Amino acid sequence: MRRGAAAVAAFAITAALAGPAVAHAMLEHANPPVGSTVAAAPSALTLRFTQQLEPAFSGVTVTDAAGRRVDLGNAVVPPGHAEELQVRLKPLAAGRYTVRWHAVSVDTHRTEGNFTFTVAGR
């Protein structure tokens, strides 16, 4: 009986300690929003994550429907906003755009994803 209680206690302690270790920087919010249609073309894209990012290992690209890159390639984690990744955009025409991102949190876990947004025509 003691052996079973010890095993349960060991499992509980391991699970409690492992909780923070499995956390990842997940996309929490985007501007323009994921899947949205915006009336005006944005001049920048901002991604907000659930954890602080490692700037040297995080990035984002934005492409148009033909696969041409429309971001300026200057993704940054702004000072004082360690959970954000921002990139400036070229002037965008009406159409659908694909965002591909990858993020490495300060605890070294990598996540990645993609989504689209649309700039409405006039």
C-alpha cells in the first residue's frame, strides 16, 4: 500500500513541476485579426504571443495570393513588448494575404503557424 501511495505522490510532484516546462509561445492575437477582412490596408502586422519571445529565433513573412512577399523583412520584437512580433508591410492592394510565423519563447520552445487576412476592394 505504501508503494502505491509513493507512486501517486511522485506522479503528482512530477506533473506539477512539468506544467511550466511544457508551455509554448502560442499566438494570442493578431492585427489584422486572423481570418479577417479589413477595409484599409495595414502598414504593419502585429502578432501577440502568450510568452516572451526570443527575437533572434522568431520571425514572420506575409505573402500575396501569387506567393510574392509583401512584408519588408524587418520583423522585430519591440522594446518593452517582449510578447509581440511586428513587421512593416509594403503598400497592399485589395486581396488575400497569408501570414506564416514561427516563434521561439524564452524557454526555447518553438511554435509555428499560418493564417490569412483579406484587404477589401473599393
